Amino acid sequence: MGVDPRQCGKCLRVCDPAVFLMHQPLKMEQDLYDPQVWKITAVWLSLCTRCMKCVDVCPEKAITISW
């Protein structure tokens, strides 16, 4: 599974098993309200059911699933 972490976060809302994690780098001098600071990472890949909802909802085609 590949994810471009600079995209919108719609995958977080449609992923039932919660494969994705939104997090920020540990640089405290950054503005926490700046969307460029936050990253989305597919962390719990073993929970992925390959339903493809995240791929379908992504407007930027930032997610790929291959098995």
C-alpha cells in the first residue's frame, strides 16, 4: 500500500478498520493548524480488508493497493 501523505485525509473517514494514522512531526515550532504539518501514514496494514474505499474516495489518487 502506498500513500502520499500530503493529501487531504478523506481516507481517514472511510476506513472502517482504521488502517491510517494522522500524525505530525515532532517539531514544536510549526503551526499545528497548518495542514502541511500533518502527515497520513498507513500504519496497521494487517487490518486492511482491501475494500478499496480509501482508493475510491481519494481525489488525488494518492493511495495504491497492490497484493
